[in-house]
Amino acid sequence: MDARLTHLDFTHVFYDPSDLLSLPLAISSLIPQLILVVYTTQFFCRREIETCLMVAGQVLSELLNELLKSVIRQPRPHLELGSGYGMPSAHAQFMAFYAAYLTAWTLAHAHFSPLKKALRITWVVGLGALVSYSRVYLNYHTPAQVAVGIAVGVLFGLGWHRAVLFMRWIGLVDWVLDHVFLADWFYVKDTAATSGSFVEDEYAQWKKQRAATRSKKAQ
């Protein structure tokens, strides 16, 4: 291993401290872990089944990545960096799935202005590109391994979005909400694909309740 390399505390992401780009890109490679925190936070704050469905797709994508690696068995460009095989890149596939699914969901369901949709899509695609580039720059993967990871992630993300639409169409999502006790236990609902902005909806509800309270006090 290059003697100049060091790693981020509590991680195994190595970078070259003498390279100005190395540390920022090493930090960016931790974005998938941050997204897992976002998934958890979003679920417990919103209790939307859409979050559960997206996480399920993300998990299936990771299982597919492990399967492909075990079949292709292509080593990483530098065996001392990372563990396991390198084809396809798990980071690239994770981010590509995330970007593809969110892009498809935003275009199909989000009640945003065209500008806000464009900004959201640009943001998630940009994050995916940044993480993917970091894996090549930090020598964890070859360009081909990252490219295949992106391709698999995009295809699986778009395919999973279509699968979720199908599950809604046949009533499977409604059945889960009506019959699986965990859905009641965690107060899981399904409004993400039908309501507008959560912030605007909650603000409007608060304004209505506030007006009603003031009206009662005035009587």
C-alpha cells in the first residue's frame, strides 16, 4: 500500500493527504451511508410506505450487486484497497439506483414546479456522478467497473419504479397497509404519491387548526 495514504476515522476510505481532491472525494464516497440515515429518518418522520418500497428496492439492488460480483469475480485495480471483487462497483450501483428511482418518482408523482423538479433531478444525479467518480479517482475501481455499476443501478432503479407502480395497480400496496399489523403499529400511510408538498400540506393544516382555535376563543 502507498505509504502516503491515510484513512478517515471510523471508515476504511483511504485518501492521499497531499492531494487536494483526495479528501473531499473520500468524504463523498460516504454519501451512501448518509443516504441510509436519510431513509431511516424519513421513515420515522413521515411513516410513508413509499420509503419502505424504495428501501426494499435498494436492498434488492445490493443483493444483485453481490451476486454479479460473485459470478464475474473481477478483482479491484488495487487489491489492498477495499475487500471483495470490484465488478460492478457497489457504490456506483447504489447511487445510480437512488438517482434513477428518485428521478422516475419525481417525474411521475411529485407536485413540484418544473424548475423544482429539474433542480431535484440535477441534485441526485450530481451526487451519483460525484460518488462514482470518487471510486475511480481513489483507485477503488476501474472506470469499467464503475460504468457497469451505473448501468445496473439505473436499469434496476427504473425497473423497480415500474414494479412499484404494478404493485399499486394490482392492489398489493393497499393489501399490505390493510392486513400487515406492522403497518398499523408504525402508523404507515400512503400519501407520498398523491399529496403535494409535505411542508405546504402541514402548514395549511396548521393554519386551519390555528384559525379554528382563535375562532373558539373569540366566541
